[in-house]
Amino acid sequence: MLVLSRKRNEKIIIGEDITVTVLEVRGDQVQLGIDAPRSIPVHRHEVYMAIHGAKAEDAREPEGSALPGAEGAPEEQPAPASPDEADAPPID
């Protein structure tokens, strides 16, 4: 995730066609203006989820994509032993 700091009336350009402008900052709320072609849908997250359902959230992160140790991340498994190591007697 790219994290940027912007002040009132400053912009962020995404690709060739999308401009995000910080219109106002009040306390912990930020008002953004988004200029994008009509062919690109723009929704708040909760509206997107209502339209596309919980499947969209599941599809966003394929299984096993979380960082090791993160909540929901698959547990790391030791590498399988090579055929030579699997047949070798234990070392005392």
C-alpha cells in the first residue's frame, strides 16, 4: 500500500485518468473529490461490499497471501527432507 500525505487542495494522480483532491479536513474526517471517467466505478468500501457481497473481500486476498505470523496467515511448514535425509539414521 502506498501511503501519501496531502493537505487541503492538494491532489493525487492515479494513472492517466484519475485525480483525487483533498477538499477539506475536519478533525478525523477527510473530504475527497475524485475525478474519474464514468467507465470507472468509484464507491466507498461499504457500498462496494453491499453491491458485490462478502465474496469480493474473500477474492481480494488469495489463500496463503498473508505475511507469515500475521493473523489468518498460514503456518509455516518445515521444508520436506530430501530423499537422502529421510532414509538416514538419526544423529545422536
